[in-house]
Amino acid sequence: MAENETFEPKIIAFLCNWCTYAGADLAGTSRLQYPANIRIIRMMCSGSLDPTYVVKALLEGADGVLIGGCHPGDCHYLSGNYKARRRVAVLKSVLKDAGLDPQRVWLRWVSASEGGYFAETVREMVEHIRKLGPNPLQLEWAV
Amino acid sequence: MMKKITNLDAGDYHSLIQQFLARLLEKETVYAVLVAKRYPKGRNAAPVLVRDPEKLDGCAPLAPVQGFNAAHAIVELTREQPGMPAAKPRRIAALIRPCEIRATIELIKLKQVQPENVFLIGFDCPGVYNLKTYRDLPDDRAEPLALARASVEGDPEDLREACRLCTSFTGDSADLSLAWMGSDAITSEDGSTLLVDVRNDRGEELLRDADAEDVESPPEREAAVSKKHEEREQRFNEDAEELLTLLGPCVRCYNCREVCPICYCKDCLLKPEKMGYTPERHLNRAAKKGQLKMPLDTVLYHLTKMNHMATSCVACGVCEQACPMDIPLGRIYNRVGRHAQALFDYVAGRDREEQLPVTTFREDELADVQNVKKETS
């Protein structure tokens, strides 16, 4: 347990340009504090994220991956987030079959106006991953 | 709806099939048929496109070997030629295995097969052996009908694993399917009728001039089918295996991608050059974990392939026999595919009207996938 308390998870976040990234931006401009464990990659849409990048992040040792998109019904491209949800469902099922922990992948809808919710999401996820402990693949070179 | 084809000369099951296909050609129902034949030398059997009814001699669709998934051949035979004047359409009938029919249906949805001029004929499939097993079989077991005859008693131990796990061994998603299970048609040397299951209007059209009569569906067949179904379902193991260990020996030869009927992309994301690696990046990666395995990214390759094609995987098992390292890919993909398809209540190749799961969505679904904030008061 003591080890987990000092463990700082590394989380890769794929955020959609129109909602969650703007939400993260708002959190910043509103000077809201959230843990610095997150590395953000901006995408045009959560629906344009190929699962290979999530898998790659996990295999290379990221402790968690956050995928952020617009709330259902709000997608800038109408249905990208619904399709992302289906893809993430497949991804989690594949990860589970492969013996990896699907809990390390989070899908969450955060709108451009929800700066506070974004900060809260990061806090919540960091705590969750901290409890899970470091990604065992961090030391696994034979993958 | 069951029908039987009559006015056939007495013979074994393959000879009856041969006469039926010859009739389709002679009556000009179709221009050519695609059916597995045994090659003149050696014991390989593989699909042959036959135009001349005389050349159907030796056709052996039930021969227990499958070098590749015949859906590849259907892609080749229906390829669109952009910019070329449209040729006069000529219809073909393909007598292929149920998994090949399912793969063809997935490829229709993926816009790789033009379905209009292809009739799909299936059959009760006894399965096949792995290529190496087949090569080393004694002659009597390698006979074209030997496996089908033996499978009545149960699947042989050395049947290919994908086939031992296959529960869609009847040609239900075909236009027409040859039905022998539960009857003595397969063992008889002098049968004279061929029982067929007409699955849709296209199947009906195919039988237009084939001397087909309506018959009652024999209850023996249903019993035999459900018995085999149960037997195989029991072999399926839900539990996750140590997949990462199983995939360990992979040498990234890409054979499983090349033979996979669903992996149709001309420009695969998984080519190393697509990943944009530079020597410098390799060194940086080696520094990160202290060491870097070559060939690179073998597990990433498999997990990505699974993500891309699991919802369309028809569990044909050709990947398994193509693997030089004997990784049990048939079993792995069977499980991964089943679980992924179950999420959407989808079965790859079941119905050509069903949309591919990843191209559609419902507004209200998969609530447990989203990490919605837990309600706090």
C-alpha cells in the first residue's frame, strides 16, 4: 500500500477537439487544479481514434488511457462519439480476453463548458489508477 | 424449405454433386461454377472455376483440406473495374464451405464483393485437417469423403481446432445448401437424389431447371445437427488464457493477415513503415524498458488486428494453419470474435442484411462502457 501511495500514474488522454479538449482548456483558463499525471493528445473526434494507439500506450507502459468525447447527441460530426463507444466496447472486450485490465481504459463524455467536471474526471481517474497500481507491462519487454 | 434434386444417376455423394453442378451449367442457369477439385497430382484439393461441365469430373468439395478461404476467390471473381466499360454480367455459382460463405457475406458488407452475380451454395461441412496433418494422413483417411463419413461418429481428435469448435457448420447463410447430415447419403455408393435446403429466393432461382421437388424436412437431420452443435459448444472454453504468453512466439510474418478473408485493406496500418519508426526511436524505446525485442510490436500487431476484425471474424481457422510458430490462432480468434460479436448481438456472416457493428450504433446502449461519474449526494 505504501508503494501505491507514492506511485504517480501516467495517463495518456485522447480528447476530442470540440468538447473534452475545450473542457480541459476551460479548466486551465479557470485556474482549476488537477493532478499533473495526464498527457493530453488532441484528436478531431473520439470516433477517429484507432484502438491501436490505446493498445500501444498500454503495451509501452502507460498506467491508464482516458478517451474523452462529446456527450451523446452533441457530437460535432453527429455520431462520432456513438461509434467511439462501440469501438471502446470491442477494445475492452479484446483487452479482457488478452488478460489485460480493461479498467485502465476510461471513456468519458465531457463538454466544452464542463471545465470543473474535467478536473474532477482527472482527479477521479488518477485515484482509480493509483489503486490499481502500476501497469505490469511497464517492465514487460517481450511484448 | 427442403427440396430434393431428382433424375440423377446413382453414385456416391460427390458424383451426385457433380451431376447437379453439371446441370446448372448445361441449363445455363450459371456461366461457371467454383468448386473444390482434387488436383491431378498429389492430394491437394482447392477451388477451381469450371466452365465446361465435362471438367467437373473429380470435384471434391468435402475433401478435408482448406488451403485458403475461398472468399478470397469470390473477391477476385467479382472485382469492380473502375473506368472500364461494364462487361455483360455472367453469373457464377460457388459451392464453398459455410465459413467461406460467412466470410463472403462479411466482404459483401465491406464492399469487397459484388453480390449480384454470385450464387452461394453451402453444404453440411465436416471440417478439415490442418495442412500438415492432411499431408501426413494415411491414404484411406485422406479420401475426399472419408472425413465426412467418419464425422458421423464424432469429430476425429486431429481435426483442425477451429473446426472442432465450429458451431455454424451448415450452410444456413447460403442461398442454397446441400444437406446430408442425419441421412445415409454420405455413406451410400448408389444414392440418386440430392437433398438441398433452399434458404432464399436466389436459391429458388438456382433450382429453376434442376429437377427439384419439395420434400419434408427430415427430422433425422435436425437431430444430427443439434447433436453436433452441442458436442462442439461444450468444447468452447470461455476462460481467458494467457494470451500474451500464447502470442509470445510470434515472428510477425503477417501470414495470418495475408490469409485472413476479413483483412482486406490494401494499405495495412500495421506495416512497420506506417508506424513511422526511425532508428533513433528504437534506441529511445530500448532505453525506456532497458531492452527492446525484435521483431517489434508482435503483441501490438495481434491486438490491433483483433480490434479491427473481431466483429467480422468468421472463425474459419485458416490463420491457425498459416502460422509457422503453431500459435493456436483459431482458438484465440474464435473466443475474441465471439465475445466481441456478442456485445452487439451480432454473428459474422449470419445475415447479409445485418449491418457491421462498427459502422452503426444505437443511442441507448453500452452504458457500462462509459465511465459515468458515480452519483454522489
